[in-house]
Amino acid sequence: MTQDILAINELQLVYRNMKALSVNSEFRLSWPEGGERPVAVLDFGPECEGGYPAFTATGVGGEPVVRVSYACHPGGLCDTGDFTRETRAKYLGPEVDLPILPASTDRHDLFRVAAEGRYAATLQQGLVRYARFTLDTPGTAVTISNFALENRGTHAAEPPAGSFTCSDGTLTAIWRMGVRTCQLAAIPERVSAIRVETPGGAVTLGPAHAYLSDGAKRDRLVWSGDLWWAQRNMYAAWGPESPYMPGSLRMLAENRTPEGYVQACPYPESHGPLMAGEYGPFPSDEFAAWFIPVLRDHILHTGDMALAAELFPAVRDLVSYLMANCRPDGLFEQRHETSKHASALDFGEASTYHRAYMNILLWKTYRDAADVAEWIGESGKAPGWRAAAETLAATVRRVFWSDGKGRFAGAVETDDYQGEANALALAVRFCTDAEAASIRRTIERHGHGKFQALFVRGLFEYGFADDALARILEHGWKEVLDPAWEGPRLTSECMTLHVRGWGDEAHPDTAISGILTNYVLGVEPTAPGYARYSVRPRPPAGIDSAGGVVPTPWGRIRVTWRRGGDGEPVVECREERC
């Protein structure tokens, strides 16, 4: 049945006085001359959707122009949606318009309805909870039905193969929302070139690998410096068969310079080769270095030795590039032209030149490169890379560690507390047990959910499970689940409760589903492809049971545990081999 729409000019009054219509609703927009402008709002629900907007128009009166705008929270609903081109993100430079095509760089569409029929936008919306409908033309009317966001290569549609539940319903829900976030941000392969119509004219986009983007709404780019956080969520949910991580790694490897530098966020249709010094829109040695830990983690979870061998030249060249920019004692000498990093978007800040974070990452990069080399039979490189890691570890402790303060300084140039460096040291097991215990006492809530997630992972890693849970509950993940929250039930950029603007409400690097699978359920690979694995739950107090399925290259691991009389988890583990 067609539903009449209240004619109220203020959208917030519409939302408060009228429940948003379900997605399957049919409704009529009518704007009589001298009357009130109509407004209708559809709600896709807290797990949101993305795709090409399309609807069926019937009962056309006059020549209506239907305006559809999109938002993730009611506070962002207006004629132009929850951001405008005037306020769009420009941190990659004025020449980079975000989100990248074929996503729309606007959060609204105009449809000129000349006759009854099906109308569809030529560009997609990556993330939508609410769609707002109104007319731009007085004296016209139209009935709207079958509105959809058609997922034609917008995001992954494969159902998860893994699962997780525990006695704490909040953690179960957090696992689910992290997985849904990754699903929305995973972008399928583009097999052939496509031609898309934009306000500025037609554009042809070439083929592209499947990849895991940094966000469903704003960038829709792969970002090397965020994949290490995001990728374990993919393995926990979809296992080794998912195409998005191999595609991401190939995309990065193809976009490297002759000296070995790997671009942080290449365009999907860019397949190289690059010229020397072609550092991309986010010139960052930090993000370049992350390519190797991401590859190592991928091989560990999937056992894909063919991909490891294919990409090993990129590993070798990147290590050479990084080592060429180090002091004799191993400390990295940051160059001005590649000094952007996750906490500083400006070139040449004083804290960028000799950072603890970058050097702890470099230590991991050398070790992970050695692992990859040994796994594929290129063991001749491994001893030198491991020796470089040990030299650097000694230098990092000598230069950055403070016994008096019980933590690592942020940089040679400043002794200010830097949560990122200490969180990374915990998460990658750089610390001794004594150092970890000391850092634990210095931890402050980090404003960026990505680095708060590092603290969570690191605290679990060193056996401080109660502290890890406290870090989760104090920072965003729980707040998103509050029934009063009218936005997405997803993991957002920085774990901020965005109401409008360019912050991304579906950001995989703040998803912690993989952390919950690894530490609360307790399943982790210890050799490539789960040839060996551990089942060692490390639950916080108050969590009495957990269960789940972990997909592997050879089948599924089904685990349940319940606390025994001594309070320790009693584990049941069953392998289901294909």
C-alpha cells in the first residue's frame, strides 16, 4: 500500500515525528503549488548497505526531479546528505577526489523523472543507512517503489565461513559488527574496463584486483598501513579462499618504484610500473614497510606459497630500500619527502625523523621478511635480515627506552609519551615481559581506535586479558551497540560515533573480530596454512565460555571451551578436514 508522506520542511522534525519507512515501502511524493515540500526517509538498518541507488517511478505527475540524499545517521540527513563537495576530504591533495570512482563523490543524486519506469544512478554509494527522498520541483508528484542499493561490484557478498560466540553478548556483537564492516569494505575484482558517467564527463576505469579497502564510504582505496589490523578479521570470518587479501597484496606490489618503495594507497586500476621517486598521494616510508608484515601474516594464515614466491622480489627490494635509509646502528633516517605517517599528515614534523614507532615496525619488517624467505626456500637472505633486526632492537632499547618512565619515548627529537609506539611494541611482541608489565602501567586511552586496538591485541598477547577488555569497553566498540545509537552498527574510523561529515563509519582497521578469535576463542596458526596451530584461550574474568569455527586451508577448526572448577578454560577442539 502506498504510504502518504508528511509534508514538513524540517527533516529532523520528520524523523522525530514519523518512523523511518522500511526499505520495501512504496510511497508517494507530492508537492502541490504553494504547499509543503514532501520528505520521506528509508532506513536500511544498523548494518547498512552499499550499491547503485535505483527505484521504480509510477504515477508521474508533471516532470518531477527526485532528490535522494544519503547518510549514516539522522544528523547527516539534508538535501546534500552527510557531506558535501565543499567539505570533502582533501588530505591526499587537491587533485585526489574522494571517494574514488566508480563511487560517487557526492552524497546525493538527482533523478529527472520523465515517465514511468526504473531509474538508477550511474555511480555507487559505498555506505548508507538512511536514504532521504524529496522533490526539487513544485507542482509535481511521483510514486516511488522498489528502492534498492544494487550491489554490482560495490562490496563483498559472500557469507562468513567462520563464527564466534561467547558468554559476553557484547563481545559476540562486536565480532559480528567487525565482520560486517570488512564485508562492506571488501571490493570485488573488476575483470574488464568499465565506462562510468560522472558530472564532469565519461571516465574509463581499467581492470582491478579484488581488494580490502580502508573504508566503505570515504576513500575506497587499499591502504598498506592499515591492512595488518584488518586482515585477521578476514581470515577469522572467510578463511584462505577469500580473494581480497591476495588482490590487495598484488595491488601494492605492482605499485612500487625501481628502488623498492611501495605506494601506500595506489589507485585500483594502477598496475605499474612506477618511475623512481613516484611516491603516490601519501608518501610514507612507514606505510611502505607495512607491506612485508601484511604478506607474512597472509602466508601464515593461508599457506599460499605461490603468492609468497610471486611477491618475494617486492619483499627483497623493499628491505633494500629501507636499509639504504638507515644509520650504521640501524636506526631509520626519515627523509622529508616520504615522512607522512599514521599520526602526522604534514611533511617534516620534528617528531617524524627518528620515531620509535617506525623503528619497532622496521624490526618486525626485517624479521617477517626473513620468515617469508625461509618459507619459500630463499633462506640465503634470512640470516642477514635477522641480524639487522637484532642490531636495530638493541638500538631501539638504547635510544628510546626509559627505565624511569617505564615506556618508549616517541622520538629522538621529543620525549613526549606516544601511545602508538608503545602499543605497537606490545602488539608485535617486541617487549620483554618486564617491559610489557611496565608499559601496561603507563597506558592512556588512545584517541584513535586503530592504536587502541593495538593496545588490546598487545595486552592479550602478554596475558593481561582484563586490561584488554577494559580497553575495548572504554573506547567506542561498546558505545556503537547502545540501542539509543541511531547510526551504523559497524566499526568506524577511530571508533568515533560520527553523525555527519567525512569520517568513515565502516573502517576495517578498527575491527577486532580477529583479535577475539585469536585470544578469547584462542585459535592461532603457528606455521603457514595452519600446518600447526595453537588453541589457547586467554579470556578476561567474567567470560565463562566461548565457541566458534575457524576456516583453514585444509578445513575447519571447531572450538568450544567452558571454565572448569579451577577457573581455567576446558577446551574441546575438533578438526573438520575437507
